[in-house]
Amino acid sequence: MLDTMYNVIGSALKYLGFSVNSDDEGELMMAKEVLLRQKPWVMAYDSYPKRLIFEEEVLVAQTWVGDAWFYHLELEAIKGALPPEGTLMGIDSLVVPKGAVLQEILDNWE
């Protein structure tokens, strides 16, 4: 499992059919129960489980899609799956203010 509270709790909420952003106490308590029931099957909370995957210490890992792609390039046996309940989605973004020192580098980037 990823080692971020948002992803762990959000995944449990999504599994239960609730919003990943729920702040409803009853829904959060239900998510807590799901997470406690899965605890015996969780080896680690780690956002970068590369070693665990490549040394085959784990058979299933929740990971970032970009990392999963690089793992697949190194070890073709790695496959991806999305749960039928859906999944969390995130967007990485980069902002460089106009006039910043990096602007000249970005302007000349080929």
C-alpha cells in the first residue's frame, strides 16, 4: 500500500462506494474497519516498493502508474490492474513563474 494517508483512507472509501474525500464520520469508521481487516495481508506502507517488487517479496503492490511503467520495463512480468470500484487519480504539475531563473533554460529547451 502507498504510504500516504490520503491514498490509504481514500482507497478504502472508494472500495466502499464513498467519495475519496468523505469527511462523514460514519463512512470514515467503515473505512477504518476495512483497513483493519486487511492489515494481516499488508507487508508495508511504501510509496516506492521497487526493491520489494524486484526481489519478489511482494506479489501485489499499490504504486504510482509512472513507477509501475518503469518496473514493467525492467521486469516484463509486472502487470497492472484497476479495481472495479475505480481508483484514485492525481495530476503532477510544475509551475515556473515568468522571470524565474529557470525561465531562460525552459525557453531554450529542445
